[in-house]
Amino acid sequence: MRQANRRHDVVAIQITDRFELELPAIGRLVLKDAETGEVVEVNTSELRKRLAFAQRQTKAQADLLKVFRSARIDSIQLRTDQPYGTALAKFFETREKRRLHG
């Protein structure tokens, strides 16, 4: 990514649904990992399991942000449950100001 960013103006835009970050308390879910095919059953009624999931997702988001920063790639996270227009406008306005003032 760092090499691509040297030759091009790279911006990482991550679009996230709230259920990728937190599990709803709806009872038992059967989940299948799209990459490995592993199937697990999770009882989302258990607060402890929902909190553990949210904590893992928060860490994964922080790790991804570190990767982008280390590669000097600007990034923004947009959520499907929130309007994106204002967030995008603010992001690019801030980015342009930073570029101009170096």
C-alpha cells in the first residue's frame, strides 16, 4: 500500500454496517466465515459474548487504522446507518487544508 501511495493519491474508504461492529441481542445465530467456511453458533442474548465481539471488532478497526497510518494513507470510515455526505465533505476539506499547509 505504501508503494501505491507513493505513485498515486490513495484514500481508504471503509463502509461499515453497525452489525459488523456490534451484535444485536436476538438470541442464537449461526454464522459462517466466508473465507474459511467455519460455522459457529453464537447466543447473542449473552451480554458477555456481545461485548467480546464488539471488543474484537474495535481492536480490528484500530489495527487497520494503524496499517493505513504506517503507509501514510488517509482513511475514513463511513457507516451505513449514518448520512455520509457531511462526513465525506469534512474529510476532504480537512485533507485539502492539511495538504496546503503541509
